[in-house]
Amino acid sequence: MDAARSQTKKEYNGGDTQRRRLYVASSNRLQMMLSSINNSFEQDTHDADANCDGPDLDFMYADVDGYQNEIAELYSYTEFVEFQMNVKAFEDQMELYDLPPNWQKQDAASQRGIIMKLVDQLEVSDRRFRMQAARCILYLAQGCWAEVQSDEEQHQITRDNVLVLHQLGVFASFIDLLNMEIESACSPDIVAIKITNVTLVDSTDIRVILSVLYIITETIRDERDRGSEDYKELAESFVQEINAPLPDGELLAVKLLGMITRFCSGAAPQFPMKKVVLLLWKVSLLGLGGMDVLKNLKNEYRLKVGLEPITEDTLEVTKCMRASSPPATATDILENQYPRKNFKRSLMKQRFLDEPEQIDMEITGNEGQANANNGAGNGGNGSNGEEELSQYYRPYDDPSSSANSTTSTANPNNQPSLTQPPAAVPPVQITARLPWTPKVRQKDIDQFLDISRNKFIGYSLIGDHESLAGLPQPIHEGFKTLQRHMYLSLADVQIKKEEDIARNPISTHEDEIKLTPAEVLYQAILPNLPQYMIALLKVLLAASPTSKSKTESINIMADVLPKKMPLTATQSTKLTVDMGRHKEIIVKAVSAIILLYLKHFKINHVYQFEFMSQHLVFANCIPLVLKFFNQTITEYVNTKNSIPLLDFPSCVIGEQPDLSGDSFVYGGEMSDKPYSWRNVFSCINLLRILNKLIKWKHSRVMMLVVFKSAPILKKTLKVRHAMMQLYVLKLLKMQTKYLGRQWRKSNMKTMSAIYSKVRHRLNDDWAFGNDLESRPWDFQAEECTLRACVDRFNLRRYPEATQKCGNNGTAAQNAENAQQSNMMAGNNGCGNNGSDANGYGNNGSGNGGNNQHQQQQQLNDYGVEGGFPSDEILTHSDFAFFGHSGWWDRKVELTDYFKANYAVWLEEEVYNSQTDWDAL
């Protein structure tokens, strides 16, 4: 019996072993099939992405485009006729001087004498002779193009003439002409005559003046950036000149901002906005400094307060980043995999706050299992991790390095050669680490300690940032790790200094205010800063490609539309291209101005930056930028509204072709780049502005959620440029915790890109939504507290300018607050995607009504009958600082009830009130 039982057991075990072997073999075959399917599916997806999105853009972000492009963008195509008017004015003027009409035949002394005579003629009372001299100077600044045969020769003459023009005071003379034109345009007689149909003719003279100022400014800026020795002293003196007040006490930048404000208010509709904003941009860029100056200033200010300099630069880091492929749409994947079959549409995921993209969540899971199995089979050497990182980062080869270029030419694929020893191959070709050093704030460390103490000990130590008594060893190690990565920003130091001054105003020593260019500019624009921000955003809105003509309150096409409308198809096409180009240039200039001011103000003092930021937010800058991106952004980036044959100086040098038929079409396709430089530049600027306005502001992050910005930003990821994608991913990361688990689950590829490209903040659970700071009832208090701090700062440092700002900006602030209320109520959305925000908006408006009722009741209790005038809206900061709006100068009528009980109030609130002066 035992022998039979043993034999049966052996047979069973043998059969079990055989079944196990069959199971393993079938599993291996199944795994190979799944791997093959996944590889095939990955190839199909890659092909779909490659066909739809194309290669990475070779766009290099910089302060400005090339000099020739910047000069060409100054002129509209409809201004072509006026170039001949400049030549005619020059020839007539030389005939008056009994000189040959050839500038290059004159010697240096004769040229200087001619320019001095023209400068004297600029001061005559006869407008016709004055503008004839101005046109002659414009022709000289344009490089005497009628006497040259090449663009290089014209550029060299412009360079030489600008040097002489500035030395002889032409720039200051044209500033005086600009003042005369502004006064003439805004005189009561002209304002009384409302100009309805403004055309190119109405701004002829002021366009000549602005063109001369722009050419001088841009040429000096370009020569200074090149390091030209001839222009070194001239550039330094010119920068001091534009940063100093004019004879009337205004800065040139403030005067140009005033022109934009008058234009938007309807007082001067004939102002050529494109030339005004271009000149304002270049004057601000030259006076304040570009990216290199900003980086040096930041490190200089950090060293002054005892902080370490910044070593990571966004531009340099993004050079090593690959543009990640956007999530393939369901249609692309299914059409590539099953071109002739109907597939179940149930695989598509369409979720709240998302578009029907990304069905690859299941694919990601299969890929993860396959990679895990492959990793186990390869011994876990980590090669899969490097392959995964290689799709996001690449080694950056400096084009100026001959060694790198030689290596790249000899071995374009960066693969090791079989004839060379392995030591000759660079050891690391793929960046196997994250590009950014992780950071952590002191606030995050305090929160970590507070949670740990309450969990393990049961108490908290307020104000203690270091004590670890009673905490386990892992907490000690985590605390040391957080301290190693703690980052103290320059803004944190400035805020701490302001808090100390507010707490101890007498004992705390305040540093002397250094009159840097940014400080001088801030003091100059502070009284009217709200109006300036609203005017810039109005111009940006009118130039946005998504804005409708019926909603435009201003006409920015005044310096494009000719007096006679085109009659032929070629002329109509040219005008259409010119109008699109005109809008793109305005968007480029306005976005660069706002970003430049924000960056310089943030380095100079964080509260200057916050003051400008709040007024931008109140003026609906956030929904405006989202509305701009609510379009087919890939088409906008690739659109080339330009005709190279009509760009200056190509349109006036050499034999001109007939722009009709084939030559016209060829002229629009002469560019060698598959994108528009200015459109990519504008998109990156607007994304950077949005990041600066929203970073660390939870209430503004919620505005992104309310306006349903996630699908809009996801569409922007289709532009294959690493820097643009980085700023988009930053905006998505800020709001991920509010979008819900289902959105995160359906957008795992986007989450992976955020993890791989955006800087890590230790202790930041951006992917889970467990942040304690995400409570909606703290948002209003957060903005009010920030506003109070900014008002306190402005009142202490600039009391007179702040009072002017309060008196002059009342109407503007009311408009901003009204827009803010409508926006928070969900009535002011971003296109079709942002018009429904009932939940958040209704709560906000309801709370606003209760708060307004409580404020009114408080005012009545304090004896102010009827509250304050209805045209002024008070916030928390206005109660804290009445002087901000000039309320101390007003007479307040007390109620009869308060007068009758004044003695009781005095006894209870004054005599019987004990004040702890030490605590105070």
C-alpha cells in the first residue's frame, strides 16, 4: 500500500513539474507577444506624433531678434510710398544748400554741417519746413538706401550716420518734436473733433518722428550688444540719457506709456501704436538691461544680503532638454494601427476639464510591466531608466566650440566607433539625472517639523525651526536632507526686512534707497501704474488673434489702413498679410515690455513686483493670456505673415520684382525656418508672465482652474520646443492638485513630463492634492494681506506718489474690481472653454455680498452715514491705510446717536481701556 502510494505521488509530482514547465513556456511566449504588440504600438504612436508634430523647433530665445528683422518690423507694407517721400525731401534740401544730392560724396565736415543745419530747421515755426528736415534726417538714419546696392552697405551707413546724429543732439531735438505732436494731438480743439475713420495719413508726421527715435535707439542697442568700440562711450551716455528725466520732468518711457493711455482712452486715436510700443520696448530694454544684466543684478543683490549666487540658468538648462512628444490623440493612434477597420470608440477617455486625448493609460501600464520584466531579465542594470530620461534630455554642444563641431560632423549619431578604443568615447552621452537641483522653503521645513512633533510628541513649538528633541532618527535624517536643499530667495529676505520695519519702525534701520534704473522707473510710473497696465492689456487684447473685431474698443490698425482701400486681389492679399503682421509685432512688443518690467521690479524689490502684478491680475491679465492660447497654437507658431521682398531694406534696394502671381507667392515662402520667430517669442513671453503672476499664489491658481485652462495648456504642449513646454508644464503642475484624481489618472504622460522637466520641491505633494493650503476660504485673505503689505511699503517709501496713485487711480481700480467680480463669478470666460464656473463664482459673489453688507454696517456703526461714496470700493488695505485714498482730508459727519453717546464711548473705549505698551 505504501509502495503504491509512493509511486502515485512520484507520478503526480512528475506531472506537476511537466505542467509547470508548460506554464512557464506559455508565459514566455505570451510575454514575447505582448512585447511585440507594445513595440508595434509604440512605433505607430511615434509615427503618428512625427507626422502630426514634426521635428523640434530650433528656436533660440533671446532678448530681441536680429537687427535687420527688428528694423524691418518698424515699417508697415503700406508705408512703402513714404520711402520715396524721404528721398524727395533730401534732394530738395540739398538743392537749397547748392550741394549734389549724394550723401556719400560729402566729406565728414560737410556731413556734420548739413546735419546741424537740419537740426536748426527742426525749430522753425513752419510745420512744412520742419517736417521736411525731419524726413531728411530719417533718410540719413535709414542708411541713404537710394545710393547703395546691398543691405550690408546700407547697414554700415546707418551705423555711421547714427553715431553722428546722436553726437549732434538729434535725439533730444526729436524728443521736443514728439512733445509738440503729443500736445497738438491732445489739444482741446483736436479732441473736440472726434476722428472716426483713422487712416495712415492721420499719423504721417508722428510716424516720422518715432521712426528716427527708434532707429537711433535700436542701432545703439545692437552696437552695444556687439561690443563695438566706436559705440562704447556713446552707448553709456545714451543709457544715462534715457534713464534721466526729460526737461519737462518725465522719463521717456513714462511719456510713451502716457501716449498708450491717451490712445486707449480715445483722446488720441491717431497715435501709431505699433511704433509707440516698439520704441517703448527698446528704450526700456536699453535702459534697464536684458537677460545678462538681470542675471548679474540678481547675483549682485544676493551677495549683498549674504546669499549664495544662482548657478542654474533656465536658458542654459533648457538647451539640454528635448521637446517631449505631446499625447497622441485617439484618432491618430487608431487610424495608424487600424487604418481600414472600425474600432470601438469606448477606449477614448473624455473627462472633466480635459479634451478627448490620451487613451494610452492602458498602454503605459503594459509598457511598465514589459520594462519591469526586461529589467529583471537584464539584471536590473538601470538601462531602462536612462532610456526613459533620454527622451527628455540631450547633451548640449556649444556651436562655438570647434572640437564639438568636429566631433559632431565626424560622428553625427554620437555612437562609439569600432576602430577607436572605448576610452576615447565620452563616458556619459545621456543625462541620467534631473536637470534641476531640488529646493525647499523654510515654510515647508517648519510644516514638516510641526506635523512630526504633533504626531510623535503631541505638541508644537511655534517659532522653533531646529529643535528635534523626542523625534525618531528617520525624522532627523529627513530634516537634514531638507536643510541641505533649503533655498532662501532674495524676495524672502526683502519681505523679512519689511516685516521687521513694520514691527519695529524706530529701532529697525532701513537701507538707503539706491536709485537704480528700475527704481527710477518705478517711482516715475507709480502714480499712474494702474492706468498704464490697463492700457497695455487693452492693446494686447486688440492685437490678440482670438479677439473679435466687434469687441475691440480701440483701433490699432490706424497706422496700417491706407486712405484708399485695395482694388485688386494682390493688393488685398498684401493688406491682409500686413494686418496680421502688424498684430503679431504688437503682441511681441507688449509681452516683452510687461515681462521686462516684472523681472526688473522683482529683483529691485519684491513689493514693487507684487504691486504691478496685482494690477495686472485686477485688469484680467490671466484670462486674457488664456484667451490668447485658446487657438490652434501650432498654426499660430507656424504662420508667417510676412513678405520678405517687401521688408526694409529689400523693398528699396536693387531692382524690384513685380509682386503679382508667382513672384508674390514666392515672396511669402522665402523664409528658411518652419516657424515665425516673433510668434514663438510672444508665446514664451506670455507663458512666463502667467507663471510670474501665479507662482505661490493659491487664489490665482484657482483662477486657472475656474477658467478651465488645463485643456488650453495641453494643446500648447503640441509645440515642440523645450522652453515653451517647460513653462506650460509649470502651469499645469500648479493646478494639478485641484483637477482631481481622474484627470491625473487620464493624463499620466503629462504627469511624467512634469516630473522629468520641472524642478522638484521637496515635501510638495503636487500630484496628490493633500496640500493644507488648498482651502478656498483662505484665498481672499491671502490677497488682502498681500495688498496691505504692498500699500504699507508704498506709503512708507513713496508717500506723495502713493497718494497720487490713490487719487488718480480710483476709477481704474473700480473698473478692475468690477472685472474681477465678474471674472470670479464665471461671467468672463476664456472663449468656449472658460465660460462656466458657477460653483466657485457663486460662492465668491455670495461671500462678497455678505462682506459688503458687514462693511456697510460697520461704517454705519462708526457714524459714517451712507458709507463712503458709491464710486469707490474699499478693501482690507483701505481700512488699514486710509491715507492711501486721501480720506484724511475729507470731512466726516457723525450721527446724532454717536454725538449723544460720545461721553459713554469716551469712557469705555479710551479711559477704561488698558494698553499694554510693551506688547504694542
